[in-house]
Amino acid sequence: MNRGLTMNVAREGDGFVAHCPELDIASQADSIEAARDNLREAIDLFLQCAPDDELERRLKDKRNGSPQIL
């Protein structure tokens, strides 16, 4: 099943922070593109390692509004 996830990117100091609120995963980098790519990698690693019940708990706890595809 495909799920859309939200990605928020904000400037923080000299860099950028990318955050996925549904999974509560964040990443940072010097550019928007790098922060986005780092977040995608972090999400991929989480999805490979997290138990199914943890994934479902996070999605259930954090779901808000209509999701956007990363």
C-alpha cells in the first residue's frame, strides 16, 4: 500500500531542517535539496527497520490533514 507523507522544510540557522510529522523523523543539511534527500534516506531506513506496530502507531498518532507525496 502506498501512503503519502508530508515533508516540511524550514531554514534553521545556516542550514535547513526537513521533517516528516507523520513519522516524527527529521534531517538537516546545508541546502533544501540535501535536507530533503537526507530525510528520504532516513525514512527509507526507518521503514526497513521499524516493526510494523511502531510504524502503525506513528502513522495513527501523527496523521493530520491530507498527506502530500514526498
